[in-house]
Amino acid sequence: MLVDGKWVENWQPVQATDANGGFVRQVSSFRSWVTPDGAPGPTGEGGFAAEAGRYHLYVALICPWASRALIARKLKGLEAAVSISVVNPVLTEQGWRFGHHPGANEDTLNGATYLHEIYTRADPHFTGRATVPVLWDKHRGTIVNNESADILRIFNTGFGRLARHAIDLYPKGLRAEIDALNAAIYPRLNNGVYRAGFATTQGAYEEAFGEVFGMLDELEDRLANAGPFLTGEALTEADIRLFVTLVRFDAAYHGIFKCNRHRLADYAHLSTYLVRILAIPGLRETVNIDHIKQGYYSIRALNPNGVVPLGPQLAWLDD
């Protein structure tokens, strides 16, 4: 991680644990918002007005949090307004690196070799982990936001006339239900798989394991009795936040994170739901199974030899 703007040691997946040996995720540091007129958003400072070509998104296709932002950018039709860079999926001793892998880009915008250099451009004294996604302002030369939940909502409403309005990922009439779903799914499933994979004690692992599959069981029952999406007929941000975990489950979390009570393929309704979301125009383009497998299986703390499995066979991948 970075300490006062300096890279201090080789990259490690776990930087903090709780009293029971459970994985603790870093809180995002940059929390300003792009708004149609540049007014301040719910957090951070103002001055980030929606302008075509002004913003750039740094993502990793392995990362579910970055994929939230990438999907919102696609669904809201912001590809021409917000440029992107994709980092190498294989984690190095200095974290995310640019280029040197099919589907990854060099950083032609800022000329960085590693993502952590983007953080020190924004704040020369930054302390913390260099995470994705990063929403970068080309005009001010700084990070606007590095919290995926914020960026998802920024893309939904922050770009005004530049965005497609046929899809509203956070409609007013469903916000309470969406917030409740997010509050349940994030700790137990989205972050739950990481809590299982990066647990440093048996007790922490078993607790996370139980919550992961308890949540999957509840979601299977929900989709058996309602749908086609979590809140009914319309796709919302709750579906995006769930989808990015589901699409990685059998390819990565079942194996490398030891979430192996069931495969996602063993859940009939969740599997159908996954295929339904993948069928949304443009969305499948945001999924790269090679990057997902290469990325997770490059974590030396979990897979010291770096051997990437050839399987599993994913039925939806061939549809």
C-alpha cells in the first residue's frame, strides 16, 4: 500500500482484520460527484460538471466493484462521454499494473505504469490501497471518486443530457427497496465471498461461508416467487450489484475463495436470472472470464504457484 505517497511493501490482499480474524475492507477516500451543473453531490466537494470527454474511468475486469461502474457506463450510454483504461488482471508486487495482457491498456492518459501512481498524482501524500474503479477528471488532474457505489449512481444521474434516460437504475419509487436489498446483499454476499476467501481464522471463514450461502438461498427463493428482476419488471442498481458477484461465482469464488457448498449452477432460478441479465444488450461485453480467472488465481497468498484452472465449464458462456 501507499504510505504518505510512497509504496512501502509488496502487495498483500489483507491489510486489516477484525478481532475474530475476519477480512476488513478499506473505506474509499475520494468521494466527490459529477453533477449536471457541477454543484456538490451528497459527499465531497463541487466543481465537477458533466462534460463530454472530461472524465476517465480506470477499471479492472476481474473486479466486481469496477464492473458495477463499467456496466452503468454501458447501460447509460456514456461510452463516448467517459473514456476508460483497463488494468492487467494479474496482480503484481505493486498492485494493479497497466498493459501487458490481452484486453488491458497502457495508461496513455497519465503515463503511469501502476495504478498507485494515479493516486499519488491526485494526492502526493496519499495513504491507503490503490483500488479500482477510479473516476478521473482530466481537466483538474485529480480523482473525483473511487467508491463504486457512488460511481454507479453518478453515471445514473450525474451526466444529465449526456446519458441515456430510458433506463433509471435508482428510480424514486423503488429506492427504499433497493437500499434494503443492497444493505443485505453487500455484507453477506458481495463482500461475504471476500470475507470467506481472506479469512485468517477458521471461525471467521465459517461465519462468512454461512452468510454467503444463506444469502444465495434467500435470493433463490425470492426469484422463484417474483421477478424477473429483484424489484420486479425493471433492472435496477440492486441487480447490477448482485450480478457482478454471481457472474464470478463458479469461475473464481467457488474455488479460490473456498465458497464450495454449491455452485451457482446448482441454483436454478439464480442461473436463469444470470442468463437474463447477460442478455441485456451490451452487458455481456463488460464480462471477461479470462481476466477474472487470471486475476483471482494470481493472488499469491491464496495460490502460491499461480496455476490457473482450465475449468469450470460455464453453460452461459457458450449461449
